[in-house]
Amino acid sequence: MKYILFLSLFFSVLKFFGQEEKVKKNAGYVEIGGNAFTFMSLNYERTLSLEKKEIFQLAFRLGGSFTKTDFDSTITYSLPTEINLLIGKNRLSKSSNYLELGVGYTPFFSSSDLIATNIPSHLKHSFYYLMSFRVGYRFVMENSVLFRFGVLGTVFPKTNEGSKILFQPTIGLSFGYIF
């Protein structure tokens, strides 16, 4: 009887401690708009906790996108990268809400006809980039579905001596999955 009681207590303790859920640190999602500055981008993200309570996390993002230019139908590729500070409690078995604050860098690679007169002067390069600043909201459902909404300020630096720095606000809407 003591043996059975001991075994049942032992397995109960193992079951209790074995139910600890693993924190999901990876995400894959599609972003419409955002700092890729195209219709849609595919993204991978990795999060790191900054402290044990996991209220503050850093999220590192790398994405990819391409689009045809309006003026000469060549393809432009973009690689949106971003670092976000996530503020909010990571509740493992419940939905979680976060405030996102971030900065991003997006390089663009193009093969446009750089001599054409119908190309805007800030795009007459085979390589250019933009910087972005994000304030957003992130919601992770219990089933690991991810939803993001962000307001971004994007800055195109000077591309040649006669051009000006361009600033444009934009929004980004993301749907994906954490794993």
C-alpha cells in the first residue's frame, strides 16, 4: 500500500512539473503595407526576453518582398529588417497583448532603367533604402495565431545632392503564427 501511495504521489509530482509550457520564440507572418513599402511581405521573427518576468522582450525581424515598379515594370526587391521592443506579459496558455515600439531598415534592390525621365529622382538608383519607426499593437491568441497592427513613420534619406529627405507615414497589418 505504501509503495502504491508513493508511486502515485511521485507520478503526480512529475505530471505537475511536466506541464510547464515552452515559451514560443519564433513567428512567421505576412505583413500588408508596413516597412517593406510594397503590398505584402513574408517575415520571420525571433523574440528574446530581457528579464525573467518576460514583460519586456526584443523581437528581431527579417522579411522579403518584391514588386513591379509603376514606371518601367522592372522588379524591385526589398528586405525589411526591424527590431521591436515588446511590452506586455507573455501568458503561455492565454491570449497576450503587447505594445510594440521599433525601428527598421529596409534596403531595396532594383534593375530599373536609371536614365528614363519618368522615374522619380529618389528612385534612380539600383540600391536605396528607408528607415522606419513603428508604434503598434500585437495580439497573440491562445492557439498561437498572431495579429499585428502598426503605424510607421518612414524616412527616405537623400539619394543625391538635389533631393530632399522624404517622410511618409504608413500602416502595417500582419497575420501569422508563433511557434
